[in-house]
Amino acid sequence: MTNGRLRKTYLWGIIIFTAYFYAVSPLQQILTDFWNTSIFGEKSIFLFSRLLIWLGIGLVLIYVRKIERGHFFLWKERRYPCFKALIKGTALYIAVFSGALLISLLVHAISGNTDLSKKTLILKGIFEEHKLIMIFTAVTAGVTEELFFRGYLQPRISFLTKNATAGIVISALIFGLAHFAYGTASQIIVPVFIGLCFAWFYQKYQNIKILITVHTLYDVLVFINLLNH
């Protein structure tokens, strides 16, 4: 495949699948508002939306194989000894958690609003009754978001722009805006910050497994805190 055609397939892949993942949350909200019955309740609709996310990753893999005709990971996965991976993951986790907490406190102090959004309240209700769904949601976010936003998007944006920093910043902004459906400023700003940290880590260390683990554990902690809110 020529370089020009490859660039087009990367660009279209970014556009198509970003739009796909952006559409999942609004679709979930629409179904919740208009199709929330005894048969298709909030839990069923929420689980359906998580399955759509996994389906999206499957479609990306098919696109890479059939259209791009290349490898999903443009950057070769680096391996680290278990101890070094643990140190790197722990440092990243502490940095992300501390920064996210500080940003949340600042946003809440400036806005004066500490109320949970409607979508967050729905999640809280589901998680209170179904802890396994909470774990499944954290794993879904950790695996699929890291595979798409870091594993797929970031290297292709870096390739298209010929700029590693652009790959970090643009993928982080796309990641943050993907959380717009939660309805609060902090739930966009904090993911942008997290996206910057994760994208920087992936650019520097190129290990998606550490990112998946850290992301999943971070979400578990966030969800536990939500239950105690």
C-alpha cells in the first residue's frame, strides 16, 4: 500500500471509529429516556452499551486487517521485568490519581457544584445492586479505551502529523471529549488530564498492558468512591 493511501485509511479509521465510540453514550441516554421499561431497564440498556463498545473494538480490528492491511499496534510492545512494570505502573497510578483528585477539587471549588450528573446517578444505582457489573464496567473501560485511544488512535495521529506531541495531545482531547455525556465539566477535564498522562506514558514506554491495568484499577477506585458518595 502506498504511503498516501495508508494515510487516508488511517484518517478514515480515526474519523469513523471516533464517531462510533462518541455515539454510544448518547444512544444509551436515548434508550434510557424512551425505552426504559420493565423488560429493558436501565441495567439492560447499560450492559447493551458496554457490549457495543466491545463490538467497536472488534470492528476496529476488522478494519485494520481488511482495510489498513497492517498491524493493530503500530508501535512494537515493549516488555519489562515484573518489578520494573510494577514500579512504572504504581508511579503512573499515583500521578493520575493525585492529579485527578486535585483537578476535581479545583473544578468543584470554582463551579460550586458537587452534585452528581443524571448519568452518574444511574451508574451509582446499578453498581449498588450489581457489584459484578461495576467490575465488568471497569474492565471494559480499561481494556477497550486503552486499546482504542492509545493503541489505535495515538500512533496513527502521530504518524499523520509526524509529531509525537500532537499524537499525545489530540488523542487526550478526543479521550476527554468522549466523556461529555456524563454532563459535568470535571468529567471532561479530568479525563483529558488522564488521557495526557496515559498518552505520554505510552509514547515513552510503549506498553499497553501496564496502561490497561492502571486504567482498570483507577476506575475500580472511582466506582467504589461513587458508591460512598
